[in-house]
Amino acid sequence: MRIIVYGSLRRKQGNSHWMTNAQWLGDYRIPGYELYDLGHYPAVIKGDGEIDCEVYRIDSSILAELDELKNDRRDYKRELVQTPYGSAWMYLYLHSVEGLKCIDSGDWVHRED
């Protein structure tokens, strides 16, 4: 299976160690989503923008660990989306983003630029 990561799980980011045993397939700019700043990590919702992400091949044990990291899905839900590398899971934020800073560039790594 595959997963899309767009924030702290990306290469050289604070939680990238969770992806150590995953196989990086490539970068992808996915349309139809917006990225918001929650502080130490981002939120993604469906919208009119595009976000920069990385696609990885993972196994079920990595997926289970990521589900735990994402607060047992209380803040996020997984949705299957299409990528050039095949369908992949992506975590979408479940709460309101009202009042949160939108990262217009869609790139968490360069959000301060």
C-alpha cells in the first residue's frame, strides 16, 4: 500500500523517522486540497489549492503506527486518493480550520519562505 505525507513526516522534518522503513516513491503536488498551520504540524482539508507531498510504499505495521500518531483518527481520517504512483492513503483534518493560517504555497517544508 501507499501513503501520502505532506508535513512533519516528510524527509528532513521532525517526524520523518516514522518513515525510515518506508520506500520513497516520489514527490507529488496534489490538487484539490488546502494546507493549514497547526503549530508543529499541518492540517489538510479538501479545497481549491494544491499541496506538496511525498508518496511512500508502506506495510500494514507502518500504517498502524501512523494511525496511532494521528491520534487514533480523532483529529484525522484516512482517505484513499489517486497519485501517479497509484492510489495512496492521505490523512485529512476533521476539525474547523477557521482562524488557522493557510499556507498558500501548499508546501509545509517552505512555509516560512
